[in-house]
Amino acid sequence: MPAGTLYRGREGMWSWVAHRVTGVLVFFFLFVHVLDTSLVRVSPEAYDDTIAVYKTPIVAFMEYGLVAAVLFHALNGLRVVAVDFWNKGARYQKQMLWAVLGLWALLMAGAAYPVLGHAFRELFGS
């Protein structure tokens, strides 16, 4: 990277990108959720069919991705608040990012069985 370039691909830039991407993903989920929930008033049969699709293993993996996006967005949002409102936040922003990533990984590991257990049982049997 040439000296004087604004973005250097460091942790701060990647956390900024990930925060925006996860925000868009969560917004897209909420949009789809409102649409599929509104199906119950238009056609209860179509709503039931949609719910049946949501019980498939592929959707369980998508739900795990949603959990990952929401969790990272929330934890990184708390880090952004700390950077903005704590007088030493900018100094420790990189360490806080690594703490966010560690906590995110730990919580995602804990969420694997509750979110994906049904999908694995359906794919591979009990």
C-alpha cells in the first residue's frame, strides 16, 4: 500500500466493512420476515407452506448465519459505542475488536447445537 493511502486493510477497516455487511443482512432478514408473516392474512395455506420450508436443514444453516450476523453486529456495535464515548476507546479499539471476535467465536460455538441440532438430526439421523 502506498504511504498516504487512507485505507490500509487493517482491523479497523475490516470491522467497519463487516459491521455494514451484517447490518444489511439483518435488515434483509427483517424485511423478508415481515413479508412472510404478512402471508398469514393473504393466504394461510401459503404461510403454512413457507413455514414448512423454514423447517428444512438448509434454512437451519441460514439461521445460524443470521445468528452470526446479529451477534457480530451487536458486539461490534458495543465496541463502536465504547470507542466513541470512552476517552481511551480509540487507543484500545484494536484490542476491543479482538475481544469482540473472541467472544463472538465462543458464543457462536455455544449456539451451534441449539440452532443446528435439528438439521444434523434430520440429515444424519438421531
